[in-house]
Amino acid sequence: MKRIGITIGDVNGIGPEVALKALARHRWPADVEFVLVGDEQMVREQAAHLGVPVSRRLSFQEAGWRVRWNPGKIRAEASRLAERAIRRAVEGCLAGEFDAMVTAPISKEGFHKAKIDVPGHTELLAGLTGTTKYGMMLVGGGLRVMLATRHIPIAAVPSALSKRNIGEAIELAAKALDLFGFEFGRVAVCGLNPHAGDGGVIGREEIEIINPAVAAMRRRGFNVHGAVPADTVFHQALAGDYDAVVAMYHDQGLAPLKMLGFDEGVNLTLGLPIIRTSPDHGTAFGIAGRNVASGKSMRNALMLAIDLAGKSNQWK
């Protein structure tokens, strides 16, 4: 029996809604059990309001924090519950109580209001598991996209890039392809500048940082290619030339992926000693409580977590 922990996320967003819909509207394997970590009373209140059934396959585990439901509102108390649920689920994974965890969306602004000083889920999970080399891979629309930098301002991206963090992103992406069953998976690395710098005419990051990082990883035996212009690399990946793409910054990688599979993408955290996936969307406060959110991305996140829970985790 596989046990998948689901964290409640920000209750004022669409997290509980998409979790309920994903579980109720899909035929799940008989050997899988789901445990929602958070606040059972809150989830049942939302289920009744939305008219979405609570799956008989779902059990609950309290995170030790009760909140009121205020759809669409950013509240510190909701973020405190979300953080406690994440901590509890990580503990469960590390102890072998859960085989994987799937996280519903949190609010970074809410975390700031609650004085929880982390940039996002990825960094919080890394800290809780003592992981130093980690990253985000997004899967959807036929693409697998790894990010060299994550939630930082665009103006900070060039100075944040280094041979080391690009090399780490390449290594994580390649090892993730092993996990997905690819043999000697092909990783393409995006250029930062238009036309990948055009030989230094439109920027020198490719010459000074990106291409040297690619060359170093190739010498280590990785099947990596770059720097490839970002305006063509995703088309090439869809055509089957590459199995994964390393993007230099958040929107460079996620814009094409979300264009192709907006409500179906999955975020997989790489480098952790546990399996963690999440839907590739945010709290969507603007539609919270209106029963219009799609559960597809959460369903896919749960399916990937179940699949990976049965495989050897090379980072464990």
C-alpha cells in the first residue's frame, strides 16, 4: 500500500478544492491511500459549500492549527496552517509514514505576513530535509523544464547565474531523466540573451558562463547541449530533439510550458530525499470558493507522486 500525503496549502485559495476534485473525479489504484494534512473541518466545510464529495479514499491528519475560511483573502493564519502542514508531511515522509507528498499551493505574500521567511515551497522543503543541491523541474505540455534560478527578480538573473548553479541544474535534470526512465537523456541548456548572445554581440553570459558550464558537464559524461537560443529550444524539445530543457530563469521556462499545458502541469522538486510534487499553479485567490477551478494539475501531481513513490530515489 502506498500512502500519499497531501498538504492543505492556503485554505483561502483553490488548494482544497482542486484536491477534492482530483480525488473524487479519477479512478485511483486500489493500493493507494491518500492522507490530507491540515484541517479536516475546513476541508469538509469547503466540500459542502462547493458540492464536491469527499472521496472515501481520503483520510485526514490534523496539522494543529485551526483557521476560518475567507475565500480569496490573504491571511497570516492560513499561511501558518499551510506551513505546519508542510512540516508535518515532510516528517511523515522522512519517517516512512508517507511514500510521497503532494503540496497544494501556498501564498508567498501570506507567508511574508505570517513572518515565515522562505522564498517558497522549494526552499522550505530543502531546509526541512537538509538538502543543499535541489531544484524545480516542471512537467507538462510535452515538456520537462528545469530552472537554473527560481523566484528572483529579472534584474538579478544575470548576476545570479554561475557555472556552478547551471552545472547543478544540468546534473539534476539528467538524473531526473533517469528517474523517468530515459537512457542517457538529452538535456538542452537555454541561452540567456536573444539568439544565445549571437557570438557575444548581444551579451556575453553564454560565452563566459553558460557554455563553459555545459562543456564542463559534458566532460563529466552528461548528454548536454547548449547554449541553445530560447526562442527555438522548446520547439526542438517538442519535436523530440531533447528530453529536458534547463532554463535560465522562471518565466523563460514556464511561459512555453504553461502555454502548452496551462492547467495540467506538475512541479517536481529534485534533489530531496523524499518525493514531492505539486500542481503547477498558484492559489488563484480570484476564483476561490466559486467552484470553477480545474483539478487536472493536482490529479497529474498525484499520479506522478504515485509513480515515483515506487522507484528508487537516488537522492535518499
